[in-house]
Amino acid sequence: MESILQCVLHVSITVLLLLGHMITALEVPLDPKLLEGLPQPPTITHQSPKDYIVDPRENIVVHCEAKGKPHPSFSWTRNGTHFDIDKDPKVMKKAGAGTLVIDISGEKAEAYEGVYQCTARNEHGAAVSNNIVIRQSRSPLWAKERIEPIVAQEGVSLVLQCRPPAGLPPPIIFWMDNNFLRLPQNSRVSQALNGDLYFSNVRAEDTRSDYICYARFPHTQTIQQKQPITVRVLNVDAINETMAAFLNDTDFFSDSPSGERRPTFLVPSGASSSAMVLRGDVLQLECIAEGLPTPEISWRKDSGDLPMNRTTLHNFQKTLMISDVTEADAGDYRCMASNSQGAVYHIITVTVKAAPYWIRTPKNLILAPKENGVLSCLPSGNPKPTISWSMNGIPIENSPRDPSRKVEEDSIIFSDVQPGSSAVYQCNTSNEFGYLLANAFVNVLAEPPRVLTRPNKVYPVITNGPALLDCATFGSPIPKITWFKEGQNSVLDGDDYEQHKNGTLEIHTAQKADSGKYTCVAMNSLGKKENHVYLEVKEPTRILKQPEYKVVQRNGNVLFECKVKHDPSLIPTMTWLKNDGELPDDERFVVDMDSLTIYNVTEGDEGTYTCIMNTTLDQDTASAKLTLMEATPTPAIIYDQPDPPTDLEMTELQARSVQLTWVPGSDNNSPIQRFIIQYEDVLHQQGVWHNLTEVPGTKTTAHLELSPYVLYTFRVLAVNEVGFSQPSYPSARYQTEPAVPEENPSEVDAAGNEHDNLVISWKALTSLQSNGPGLQYKVSWRQTDGDKDWESVSVANVSKYVVSGTPTYVKYEVKVQAVNDYGSAPEPNAIRGFSGEDLPMAPPEAVQVLVENSTLAEVQWDPINPQMVRGWLKGYKVYYWKEDPQIEEQKVLTFGRNKTQGKLAGLQPYSLYTFNVRAFNGKGEGPPSPNQQFNTPEGVPGPPASLRITNPSLDSLTVEWGPPVELNGQLTGYTLRYQPINSTNELGPLEEVSLPANKTSCTLHSLKYSTRYKFYLNANTVKGAGPAVTEETVIIMDEVRPTSPGFGNVSSSVGEDGAVLSWEYWGLDKNLFVEYTVENSKEEWTKESVNGSQTYLLKGLKPGTYKVRVVAKDHTGVTVHSSQELSITVPVIPSQQVDIATQGWFIGLMCAIALLILVLLIACFIKRNKGGKYPVKEKEDAHADPEIQPMKDDDGTFGEYSDTEDHKPLKGSRTPSNGTVKKDDSDDSLVDYGEGGEGQFNEDGSFIGQYSGKKERDTAEGNESSEAPSPVNAMNSFV
């Protein structure tokens, strides 16, 4: 064995030397013992960011750390010159590193602003850091300004500008009120990206005096506040009333824009705009619209869908944000604003540029003497970045010449390197958007192999699992690794073994026979090194007897068994779970070595119980369900999912098929409906099971069609009405032979993204579709025009290929064919596509214009020569603008590719316009046609700028006006018309006056005094009259009476029914109103119409103090006169009760009753004096009974009355002053019989209800008071 091994090593070294030296890139391992003896050029490990904003309150720390052997020294440059830190006592360098600490206490941080660069150097080279730009953070104060209150009409749009001071970094903007609460925002009111607050339409609720914009500067954590902004939102009437005093009683907003209207965009302006964003940044597009009702914003991309995972909408759909922008995000984005009145859209054309980014960064090279190598630097960007090389921080063109080095644009080629030529190379790539700097060293080393893996390491694995045996090495040149197994004479290779690039040996499916000693040998031209490791293949852990489904009665016992087989050298650990959680902490649960017993089962014990058998290498699990049932005479049939199939066996093994048989498990009282056969591809997707086929539940065999180059393992699941069984144990493995691919890639596409390339893309095949190792793609292309030959290239592990140097926009045929080590797939069908477009080369010709009227013109042109398009013609764009120094905005109209004319609508009459026409394709716009100009004819003018009435007298006045803002031609004059308005707002005869164009005022005479007039004024051109403006006024009355406020002798009084106001009014307007509001409150004035009266009763006022006034309004609702405000106090009035004691009818009734009682008393007195008795006494005498005794008070009857009692005064007959009658001891009281009960006197004076009246009285006394209510109080209780 030893001699064979030596022979193999000798042959391998010889072959290695004959093959020459390989190009390599080797990282030095981080083993400290290994690093001690290896020289290494410097490598920057930590540095400050390129843009370094510092806090002026803290010291400046500029990081620069590097590694190398020997340890590097550090130096700095500042603004391109050497920075001598020893001469500045404020600057300190950290020991062992290049990090600078600048003490700015007592200094200004501005003194240390600049561009810094660190160099780390040792004897093997020098590495440099990025240019670190140090700037001090700034949070300037807001400029002092006086902000006038803003008065806005309800319903119009409004923008509150923030304009924060420019800080470093820029501040974060937010709006708050005086209480430091954020102002509420919604789809109507929102903050734009620039910090301004936009109102799509204002409402009365927006009135407030504390709109405050705050700017927070994040670096210094300071907040600056703008002066509060006051906004007052008024309706048209309120605005006219407010402004009347300043505008001579004219309507401030006579033509109200506050009604419902279709949306228009506030941001951005116009129909289209453009935006540029850098690759990898966040694209932010914003559309804010005004309108009533509030518009809703929606977004879409014209050329495709928005990227789902990178697109978010913010600020109530007004801001579209796309993160991590790519070139595919370029295009036209359309935002639409819509409400019930219509919709409008704006197109934003987005272009994507790119700062330099790495496609492939330079990698450190460790080369042995005489070896070759390549240092590559492959960046990308838009525009394409330039590349410059430096060596040890010095431009390479200024470095010493090295014959072993050849510099190309993006690479440095080293050949036959010599000892001592180690250096650090810098690749600097830049464009207008930034730069990238990368350090990569070339270290020329001569090192024999070293094995870093610990010797005699033991690798335990489970049978049928993969085994990975490490052999980490280092050497220069890179050692070649070979593996041997004890007892075998050949190098380990073939399908059962795979050696990875790092030297690791993988055994895909380890078996017991693979156990033993393995030797790895590392060899290079300077020597060899070997290492021994050991593989131990263990038996898998398997649950032989699984726990079974249990149904148990309450308070019964249940036993779950879980018997396991495992490798004897592994220590197993069994764990039981309930419903995937820990078992309850209950002594009823007893866990033994291979079972779980539950005593006295309760309802809470129901669930799924799982046993888990763990070893240090693997585990196995099984579960069973516990169900509680009530005791029944006959046990119920239990239905459950079937048991898993067993005894899987493969027969009839063919190259592309196999026969699989199995033994079904128990169906658990529910017939098996079908079997599902699954497979695992151990070579390509280990651990992932796929459904292969299904067979009926009555079959136990299946013929399986297989694919090439797959290492199959099968398992079977049974399915019944209850559910799926557990999978069966996996079958033995079966590997099919490789074959040629059977299919080609799909979704092949060809289209250029630059003017000189063709990008061919496809959907790559899966590993299962590859049918064998070495999958590649043969990409072929040719031009369709002419007899061009096919060109082709083979690529692997990609799904795109770029053909460079193609003509612009030429049709190509493209094919992509799959190829592996065993052959090619069938010949694919060719697809067609075009190479990239370029901008059109020429403008349209024969451009002319036809002016149709004062606002419409038609532009005509001939189609562009197809040879000049250089792409797919998408259409034409007409750029036009008005030659007005105050208007610089260009307008653009786009027309289809088949159009040769287009209408320019909405032109300004009597104006000079300039225009040109351009063709555009998918790449962009071509050159414009020569500018041409045209004039629009005259049109009717706009309305006069102003109209006001001055100098009114008894029969004359002066009308003054301003010329129209939009003349739209030469004014020929003005037309003034006027007519009187009577008290019922009826219009009188219309008078008309023509005035020359140079006049701006006119005095009218012979007008009627004390009469209201309405005036109409419009301007004229040769095209006719423009729209008129109107105004009304009243001729002064012939009587001398106060005209302001117009009210006199205003007084008020407060009564029970309300507040009464009276006044005198001398004005003409008869629309009078009484207005009132609670004093010292912010409530609106309440208005009630008077209807021409000079007195008015305000009803329903609550107690409190009110401000009251009388106003007169004209027919438009504008207040023309107002009285002084009166203060009225409404007192609290107690609840009013009617005192019937003062009512005449009640006094008369009482007198009649008193007279009747007096008559009765007199009659009784006379009868008693004659010896007579009460009727009660007569009845007692007539029915003499010895059993009858005088009855007591509590029996409800009367005793005998003697003559002596007749002479006693009537007790209780006197009424106290409080209106109640006191009860007396006598049961014979008139209160008892007359007023206390329901008893009444007959016409003859006899008493009705002698025996019932007393009982009812006693009952009343038990429930109520002992006092009888007076008639006065009784009546008051009903009032």
C-alpha cells in the first residue's frame, strides 16, 4: 500500500509540473499559526464613509484600520496634500491603527472640513482608503419674515409653503399646532415631499391661527420653527362682507370658483414631466391635485406593471415609491386624479441612471514565482464608468515599469511573476454620479502544502445519509488534493464520490462498508502533505412500535408504547409531547423507557401525543391521538386514517422504469381509496419529496416511469376517507443513467437594451430537466436579412447572454439549445427579435402650419424616412410655445406613428407662437425640425380688469374701470349699459353708451335719486364684444338722514315671553334681520327675519347674556346697515304655578260652600235644642240591643251623642294659616266627616256614609299624613 501511494504521488507531482502554473485567487486562511510566517501586503479592513457629516459638539473620529504582515504604518492626505498630524496638537492617531481623533473643543469644526485619504503601507505594498469628505452638520435658523393672514374662499385649493432653511443633512419637515400636536392629514390635506402643506379644497373647519411648520435636523437633533400661519376660510357672503369696506361695497368673489369642479394638478404642473433616479435608490413620484369633491389619486405604468414587492403608496396614494430601482423601472408613469366631475392625468417619464457598481470586484491574488494571473476589475454604470489603475496608491502609468505586467482597460495580466513583485493595486472606476475604489493585492509566495484539518478526526454519520470529510489546505502554488481509502489502491472518484473545490470529499449515500480510515494528500511543486481521518457509519434510529390511537372512558387508564431501535454506540433520549408542547406537570403522567402511561384520564387529557427519539446524529418521531368517550354498552366503531404501507420492494429494474410493490397497512375501519407514490431526488434536491403517481386503493404495485440522471428513493402513503397515513419507510435507492436533454429552455426572448447589442434571455432548465451533468446552453443568432451565418456561444449557469457590436435595430433569429455531457437536445425553433434602438437621426420634413381660427391651428408634416428612425417609430411630438418673455413653458402634444398632422388647440388669440416637430421611438426623441412661427388672429377680449362706481350724487355718478388683462386684439372701444332696479328687484329699461378704447371712466347724469342701478361693461375688438363685468349702486337720497348705520332709537326689554326689540330704520333695503349670539362665545350669529316690522319678539332664549343687533341686507344678501349691538340678560324664571286662591271662580265656590255649611250647622243646632238626635241615634234607639256598646275609635263606628256634647264647641273646625286642618281627639269632627273622607251631606242635612267615612279616613291616615290638605294646596298640586 505504501509503495503504491508513493508511486501515485510521484506521478501526480510530475503531471502537475508538466501542466504548468494555474491562474488562481487564494485567500490566506485565518489560522494564527499559519499567519505568523506568511508575508502579506496591507488590506483596509475598516474606514469611515465617503460622505462623513460630523456633529460640531463632538470630536471628529476618522476611521482607518488595516491588516498586513508586517503590520502596516499609516499616513494621511488632506485636500490632496500630505497631512502632518504631528504638527497639530488637536489631532491624535490611535495606536496600531490609522484612525484619527480630532479634538475640536475650543476650535471650530469648519477648520477641519475637507477631503481626507488614508494610506496603509508595509514593505509589500500600500493600500488606500476612499476619499472621505468631512463636513460639519448645520442647522440654520429660519429667516425672519412677516406672514400675513391668509383669507381663502371655501372650496378653493390652498398651499401653505414651508421653505425650511437648507441644512446639512436636509431637515425632516412636519406640521404641528401650538400644542405640539401634529395637524391631521388626509386625502384632502396632505404634506408634499418638499414640506409644503396642500389643501385640495378648503373648508370652514380649516380656519385656525396655528399652522406651524417644523424642521428637525436629525444629525444635531435640533428643531426649528417657522412663524405660525393664520388661515381664515370664508364662504362667498362672508368674504364679500369682510372685504366690502376696502372694495367699495363690491363683491370680492362674484363668480364663485368654490363649486364642484373637475380635478387639476397642483404638483407637478402641465400634462407631463420627467424624473431621473439612480439605480438602487428609491424612486419617489408625487401627484397632488385640487378639485371638489376631493380627487382620488391612482397610479399605473404605461409600459408594464408596477413591481409588486418593491412598490408602496404613501401620503394617501399621492406618492409612489419604488425601492431598489433597476433599469427595468424606467418608463412612463401615469397618475390619474378623478372625482365625480371628471378626471385628469399626468405622465412622468422616468429615466434610470447608475453610479458605478461592481459586476466583479478585484480579488487578491496569491501566486507562486513563475506563475501567471489576472487581476480583473469589471464595473458597470450609466453612463459607462471609466477605469483607472494605481499601484501602491500611485497611478500605474507613473509606477516603475514591470515586464511581467500588462495593463488592459479592465484587467492587469501577470505572467511569469518574480519574487519581490508583491504590491497592492487600486482600481478606481467613476462616472458623473460617483466612484468606486477597490484594493487588491498580488502576493508572490512560495509555500509548500499545509493541511489545516485536525489529524485523525472522526466523522460519525447515519446510514444512507451524506458524509463530508474535510481536507482544508494551504500552499502556493495551490495544492492539488487527492483522497485514498484504507485497503483501496486507487484515487477515490466516480459517482459515489464527489470532491469539492475546497478539498472536501463527499460520499452521497454512506453505507456500513464505507466506514474506515481515509487519507487526503495535498501536493504542489514544493512538496506534499497528507492527513488521516476516520468515517463511522451508524445505524439509523427507528421507532419499531408506534403509539396507537386510543379511545378511553373517563377515569380510565391509557398506555402509549414507543419501542425504538438505534445504533448501540449512540445514546438515545426519548421525549414525549402533548399537542406539540410539553407534557403537563402531573403525577398521573408516568414516562418509562419505552412508554407513556396516563392514569385517571380526564377531558383535559384529550389530544395528540408524540414520542421523539433523539440521538446526537438523528431522530425519529411518531404520534397517536387520545379521545375520551362516555361509557356505553356497545363500543362505537372507531374510524382513523390508515396505517402506513410496509415492505417496499423494487423489481423489473430498467434504464427508465421500475416496478414498485408494497404491503398495505390497516385501514382502521375506513377502506383505503388510493395510494400516493412519492420520490426523493438525492442528487439534486435531497430532503424534498415529490408526488410521482397515484394508484387505486385496491392495487399494491405501480409501474413507475423515471427520468435520467436521478438518484431515486420512493415512499408510499395510503389515503382513506379520514385522511392520509404516515409515509412508509423509504425504499432502497435507485440511480438512473444520464442521457441527453429532452427539452430546450422556454420563454426565449431577444431584444436590445443598447443601440449596439442584443440581449438573449431564457428560462433555465431545472436540475431534473438537465438529464445529466455538465448542463450548458448553446446560444445561436444571425441576422434575418441576407445570407448571414449562424454565430453561437456555449454558456452555463446563466439565463441571459448579451451580443455586443450589433447594428442598430436589426432583426435577428435566435435559438437556445440545451447541451450536457451526453449530447444535445432536439434542434429548437428560432424566435425573432430586434437589436437595440438608437435615437432618430432626422426630423420630419415639409413641416407647415395652417391657422384655422384665433385659438386653433393645424401642424402638418411628411413621415420621417424609415432609415432615419433607427428603431420602432412610436409617433411624433409637436413642441410649441408662445413668444412671451413672461411665459417660458413649452407645451408638447404627442401623435401616433401614422399621423401626419395634428391640431394645436387652446391657443391665445392675437399671439405669436413658435413650434417644431420631432419623431420618437423606444429610445427617445430625434432632433427637432427647424423652428417655425405663426400668428393667431384677433378674438374677443376678456372682461375688464375692474369696475367701480365713484362720486355718487343726487342724479349722477362716475363709472371707472380697468382695461382687460387679455386684450386678444386691438380694442375698438367699450360698451356701458345700465338699468334701474325697483324695490321688488325688477329690472327697468336698459340704457347703452358706447365709449372709445382710450377711456377708463365715464360720468352719467340725469339719474333718478334714491334709485338702485345695475351697470354692465364689456370691451370690444373687431371680433366682437367680450364678457361683461357688473356692478350695482344706489343714487343718494334727497333727504338728509343718517346713512350709516341707518338705525336709530334701538331699545330692548325682557319679559316672560322673551326679549322685545324696537327700532327706527331709514334705509331703502327692506330685508331686515335680528341677529343675536351668546356674549363672549365663538358661536355664529343666529339670524331671524323681521319682515318689515320695527319691533320683534325673540322667543326661546335660554337664561344668559346675549349680544343683539338689527341689520339690513340688500337683495344679494350683503349687509348694508347695522345697528349698534345691545347686551340683553335673560334671567332665570322659576317654574310658574297658578295660585287658584286668587282666582275669582275659586273664591265664589268657597263662599258657596261656607254658606252651605253655615246653613247646615244652624239646622243641626236648632234640631238639637229641640231634643232631637242624629239619625244615627235614632237608629240605635229603634234597635235597642243590650249587646251593643259604645264603639271605640278603632272599630269605625259612632257612639251615642248626649245633649251635653251639643253645647261643646266644634273641635277641629278652625283652619290654621298654613291651609291645613288639624285632627282633633273627637271622632265627631267635621274634618272627619266633611273634609277628611268621602262622606257628604244630603239636602236635608243627613250624613251619607256614616259607617264608611271613618274607616276610609283611618286608612288614609295610615298611609299618608295625619293632616288633611287644604283646598288651596290641593288645587296647586294640579297646576
